Amino acid sequence: MMLSCKETTVMISQSLDRKLTLHERINVKLHLLICDACRKMVKQMKLIRVLSQRYYTTKDSGTELQHLSEAATTRIRERLDRELREHSGKDDS
Ligand SMILES: [Zn+2]
């Protein structure tokens, strides 16, 4: 059975916090093969992850870098939120 975009989104965000089962990983991979929107979303999620980690690790070293990271993370997070809403809205019908 193929996952919906919504289910894929949930699973991908969970995959950042826990290890997915083999079954879940396969389902996500299958969905990503056919869904361009979710593929883009994965990239953005990973980017946010990297940026937030960089923000926290560089917190004490250099205010300029801290400021830049924070702004970039916020911008990307807002964009991702918007895309997620649009994307999962479409999926509800
Ligand atoms: Zn999708």
C-alpha cells in the first residue's frame, strides 16, 4: 500500500527523532520515488536540521554567525511550514 503525502510527511519528521522500521523506510522511499513535492520537503527538513544544529553549536562563538544562522533557519522554517500546509491540504480531498 502506498503512503499518502501526509503520512509520508509525518514519517519523515519522525525519522529525525527516531529510527524508522525497515517497513516504514521502504514505504517512505517508494513514495519519494513518485512524489517530487515530498522529495523537496525532505531536502528542506534536512537543511533545517543542519542549520539548527549549527546554530546551537556556534551559539557561543561569534554573534554575527549566530545572527545569520538564526535568520536563515527562521526563513527556511517559515517556507517549509507554508509548503507543508499547502501540500497536506491538497491531500485531504
Ligand atoms: Zn508526497
